[in-house]
Amino acid sequence: MLLLLPFLSITTVADESSSPVNPIRVADIEVKDITVPAYYYQQVLKLALDKTIKEYGSYTLDYFNEHHTFSRLKRMVEAGDADIIWASLTPERKQKMQYIPVDLLKGYNNYRLLLISKKNQQAFKNIKNFADFKQLLAGNGHNWTDSKILRANGIEVATSVHYNYLVDMLLIGRFDYISRGLHEIHNDIDMFDQTYHTDLMIEQHLVLRYKHPIKYCFFVTRNNKILAERVERGLEIAEKDGSLLKLFKSIPSFKIGIEEMKKKRIEIFLDNSLVTKK
């Protein structure tokens, strides 16, 4: 049996005279820094809820008050001890939770750039195709979908549940790269820049691309049908009126990631059918 983690309550009220509502338990800590990836998803959630206040009423949001692994947070949503989380769409997650069929990353989740150590640039110089790339060693999060995909393609992957440990391992040469999303990689470099004295960089010659598109979606516990309906309805409204796209374009890391895609790179295709098909 899962233990309920402590929440920090954040209240959003549309009408001071409205009656109290059950809090929406978000499987994350609250993020106010626009450079942190979770900030965008939390703002999208608020946007969807705000768009549906007239139809569904006021809402409150409860966040966790400390960090926990994604695996644990996901299990809580599956068990009904939290209400909502965001992640890549996989058959397993689709089966255990309600998913909202709106791609929050607008297709950019299908491309991955490589975070590398500057002193290891030469290892990538002569990579021309998948056969060459397969000889390199990857480092990824223990529960990341990327790790499963890389292994399914015959690539050796070292993992850790803590991202800072992965960066340490990368810099001492335990592996060659960490696969990161377009919207994540610049934040990674900024976050670790002071600690590692600019020893990290984005590999400039390659981009990984999934053969089968993977949506990045909200997932709602199966015990909360109303929330799933509300979020889906709110996102539909936000897509139609342009406010979702406006929010997407306001995130600095997304702008930088899109600029990275304009650079000429060799595309390395990965078969990701194990996470897109049953």
C-alpha cells in the first residue's frame, strides 16, 4: 500500500462566493521558474482549468512539498493517491491511467539532442549512421522512456535515478552522452554550468529521431473522471483560441530548441515501436 505524500496547497479561486472544491493533487512540486521544464506543464494545466471555470467552477491545486522520483509519483497517480501527472504516452501508462490526447510538446518530443562532455567531442566526429552510433555508450535516467528505446535498439545504457549522478558519470567518461529533449538540454547546461565550469555542451553533428511519433500528455488517475473531462475540454478551448500555442511560444527553452532544429545535423533514427504499440 502506498503512503500518501505530503501536499502543499495552492488555491486558485475564480469566484469568492463559490463553495469549497476538492483540491486537484498535482504529482509534482510547484515550479515558478520559467527555465525549469515542469513550469510549462503546470502553466498548461492552469490554463486548461481557467478555460473551464464557467463550466466546472473554481479549483484548488495541491502540490507535493518535496521532490520524489517519477516512478513513485506515477504509481501514486495510478493508485489514486494523486490526480495528475505529465509524461510520454506509452501503452502501459495509457492502460493504467486516463490520458488526455493533446500533445503538449507539439511533436518536438520525437527529437533528442545529445548532452556530452567537451573533452569527448572527437568521439562523435566520424558518426555517419546508426551502425556507427550504436558503438557509443549512453547514460539515461533509470525510468526514462528513452532508456527503454535505446536498449531496444541494441544500445548499451548506464542509468541512475538521480540526474546529477548521470552528469557526474558523463564527465568522468563512464559513457558518451545523455539523450535529452530539445526543450530540456539548454536548461541542463545552464543548471550545471556553474558547478562544472562549462564542461558540458550540445553535440553539434547528430540528432536522434523516433520512427514513430510519441505524444507528451497529461495523465489523470482513473478515479477522477471529471478532472480528465475538464482538462481535455480546457485544452480543446485553448488550442482553438490560440492561447495554448501562445504559452508554448513564450517558453525560452522551446524557442532555443526550435532554433537548434534549424542546424544541419545527421538524423539517427530509433525504432521506438515498443513504447507506441501494444
